Amino acid sequence: MGFVKTAEELAAYYELRVRQFPDVKMLGVMFGIDADRSRRLLPAPLDQAAMPGGMIFIAEYGETNLGPGYREAALFLRCSYQGVAGNYCLAMPIDSSASRLHNGRDIYGFPKKAARIGVTWEAGRAHGWVEREGVRFIELSVARESSLPALPPAGPSYLFKAMPRADLEPGFDGPVLLVSQQTVVEPRKIDIGQPKLELCASRLDPWKELEPMQLMMGFVLESSNRMLPGKVLAEVDGAAYLPHYFRMTDFDFGKDA
């Protein structure tokens, strides 16, 4: 493998259009939030969901068709675009190598940032945490109290792809693209129960900004997932999107978290 890829290497890469995750374990919580807070966090042209809120999850992925497994967390807000309900990815910490960051950020637009993530799976309870720059800003536990036969239908993830200007003037070199990406989840086991969520203040990862939240259903999921290729839906207003872009980097300028 050299700096310049061969035709054969490129062909092998582009054959993997569907990302396979055959062994997924995930705990998460569905929540509701104030409509004004949700609206402020959603970039145009995404519309507010009928029931403002979203989902937080912490996942452990086994071997994938892109290489070794890894851990990941995410924060999504419910929304819609042109009448199609989906979820806007507000944040996505990941504990894996640069290749996984590339797969999520550069291709689809997932706002991935490197993190430390821990999970434990017990018969009656699942627990997970996420830490960055010495701050453990998420702790989530879900009691396994009952089971579901199936998951409700899930819409696509709505994402944004953009490249900041090289001359460091405000804005982007090229268009800002709204992207839709669908993940197919095939559950093997779905447990639900009482969630317990603790969000700690962090300058670099301001998840606590979502509070107060109404915790709804906690879940523990075992599944096989398939990430399908994404689709560019529209070019959006770069000036309007600019305040939202920096959620995917540490906007700290050397200050303490």
C-alpha cells in the first residue's frame, strides 16, 4: 500500500458500498426536550419534529467489513426534511482509529471526535460512559425490565458536509451539502427499562446543554446493522450553517475544558 493507490486497491475500496456490523451491542435512551431548545440546535433546512427530542446511545461494534471492532456514542435530535422524518446527528464520540473517523466524517458527515468509551453488559443492567480530555461527560445505565419483539421504523440520519475556507475567512470552500444516510438495524434482542442518565459540564462537549430533558424509554439492543450509501439531498446556505459546523471539532483555543 503506497501513498498513491492502485486501480485494484481503489476498486476493492469502492466495492464496500455497504458497511457491515454483524455484532452490535447498544444501550440508549429516548428523550424529550423543549421545542425552542430543539429548534435552535437544528440547522436549516431541517424542520422541527412533531415531538421534539431525540436519542443518546453508546454502542460496541464487533468485527466489521472495514476491519476491527470499536466503540461509539451518539446524540441525535428528531427532525424532518421535506416531510420525511429522520434524525439529525448532533455529536458522535468514537474510540477507534483515524480510518473510522474518515468513514463517518469525510464520507457521510457524521460529527465524529476521538474519545474514551467504556461499556459493561450484565444480565439485569447495561452501563456505559464517554470521556474526552479528562471529562467524563456522559454516564448512562439501563435496567433490563422487559423485552420488545421489534423496533419501530426509523428514518434516515440527516448530516452536513462542508470544508472551511483555506484563507480563514468565515465560510466554506465550496458548497455545504445536506446528506441523508440510512442504517438498517436487524435486532436479535431488544430489552427495555428504566434509564439513568448523567450529563456533566464540559466546554468541549456541551451535551449538558440539552438539559432539562424528559427521559422516556431506555433500551439495550443486540443486532446486526448495515450502513447503506448516503445521498446528497441539497446544497444549503453556508452562512446560516457556519455556527453549527464547529460542533465536530474542539472550539477551545487552548483553554481548559
